[in-house]
Amino acid sequence: MIEQIPYLAVILIAGIGIATILLKKNLIKMIMGLAIIEGAANLFLVTLGYREGGIAPIFTSAPGKEMVLPTVQAMTLTNIVIGFATTALLLAFAIMIYRKYGSVETNNIRRLRE
């Protein structure tokens, strides 16, 4: 059961992010929910690559121990960079929406569109 705690944490964090996106009406809070989901995805990737007693895969002459998986570490780093770029783009869109409509509340933006 103790081995399942990281997976349960991923489910909990992703659930918080999804609930934030679905229940909040503020664009900034919705973007924060997306960032929380990205954090859950990173935790999931790191959890998949973990090996009990494993050593870091940076040694050229490593002892006979099992190494942690370097692929998921590279995927996590790539996910962090993509998440940063996505968040920056979404925040830029939110700024443009605020400048045009004077609000970042989705209810107000929909009402102004009509």
C-alpha cells in the first residue's frame, strides 16, 4: 500500500486541478488549474521512473546496481518547458482579453460578446 501513495497523490492533485478548471469562472484561476494538472503529470512521470535503490544514470562507470530510468526524467524536463510556454501563452491571452473586455470573468466576457 505504501508504494501506491505517489499514484494516489497524482490522482488527488489532478482532481484538484480539474475541479479548479471546471468550477472557477476566472480565467487566471483556470490557468492555475491547468498548471496544477501539469504538476500532477510531472509527478506521475517521476513516479514511473523511480527504482528502489537505483542510482542516478549520470555515471559512465556505474556499479552493478540498477539505475533509475533517464527517459522519464527527460520527458519531465520537456513537460516543464512545454508547460511554462503554454502557461505564458495563456496568460498573454488573458491579458489581451482583460484589455479588450475589462474583465477576466468568463460570465462577463460571454455577456459582452452578445
